[in-house]
Amino acid sequence: MHPVVERVTQRIAQRSRRTRNDYVARMEAAAAGHEGPARLRLSCGNLAHGFAASGEDKPRLRGGYTGNIGIITAYNDMLSAHQPME
């Protein structure tokens, strides 16, 4: 690797070490299931918006501990949380 790129990479790693360690700890806790899905911490109104587009997953997600993965574009979110992909 070019020496300049190596030096810049090292500076970035040093500068972000604390915040990266915090991030990694949060990701490990989430992976271990200690915090549960983020929807457990949503207010009722936001939770309703989250469920609005979930379709057949709705009953399973309502329990609170089942994870779900989705790919949603920011453009679609901006248009309508109640009618995704329309």
C-alpha cells in the first residue's frame, strides 16, 4: 500500500478508536439479544407506523422479540409509510 495511504489510514484508526469500540460493543450486545429489537423502544404512534407496512409479519412482530430485516429506500419512506412500493 502507498505510504501516504497507510499513514492516513493509521490516523483515522487512532482518531476513531474510542467511538469504534463503543460501536462494536453496541453491535455485539444487539447480536447477543440483550437489547432486543429497536421497535421495543418505540412510542405507540411510531410503532403503529412500523407495523403498517409489515403485512403478514404483523402478528409475529407484535410479540416484540422477533427480528425482521427489510430493505426500504429513503424515497419510498418519504412518500408513504402506509403504502410501501406504490
